[in-house]
Amino acid sequence: MSYPYELYRGSSVGIGLADTLDSLISSNEITPQLAVRIMERYDKVVCEVLSKQVKAKASFKGHLHTYRNCDDVWTFYARNCVLKMEGNETVSVPKLKIISCRHPDAADPAKGQTKATGTPAKDKGEKEKDA
């Protein structure tokens, strides 16, 4: 079964969930539509938890193999990467896939917005007026 979301592929819990959903679909215990809704919810919750509770930083170096942008979703494929975590721990990986998408509250530089509230950027020559 192919799900429209890909976050589950990176974790053993998500892979286990996907396998279990496949088994339930095969035995006609749930519909494929319900399985997709469950995976969507799983992805949403995992993203929320990671954004709120994980504060660790990492950097990486590697060779960019391919990149693409579709509907404001960027996908980068890199090879022979070295990830450097906080505390100087390093991990070498032969392939790395990064998926990045715009947060709904993010500013849009194409529209001249500077804040997450969506307010237009002020021209450098424009002066603020006192109220």
C-alpha cells in the first residue's frame, strides 16, 4: 500500500503502524481510506511533538544529488553525508532524504512579508508614524 505521507518510513514505530494497517486492510477489518486517515493523523502528531519537544540541533555535510520543489514542498537527496549532532557526535550515512515544507504561520518573502502574522514588509525609505 502506498500512503501519501512519508514520515512513517523513517521510524520503526511508523513502519510497524504501516505494516499493521496493511494487515488490517488485507483481512478486511478496516478500509484503505481509514488507514490513510490514521497515517495522516500519525504524521501530524509526530510533527507536532517533534516541533514542540525536540530542541536538539544538527548539521550535515554531503553531496547534493537531486532536489525538487512541488507545491512549496522541497525534497533534497544527498549522498555520503556526515551528520554532526550536539555534543560532537557524528553519524555517517550513505543516503539522506530531506523533505521541507512551509509552515502555515511562516512569512512569505515573495509577498514582501516579514512576520509570521503576514504583515507587509516596510520599504527601507518608509518612516514609521507615531500614533
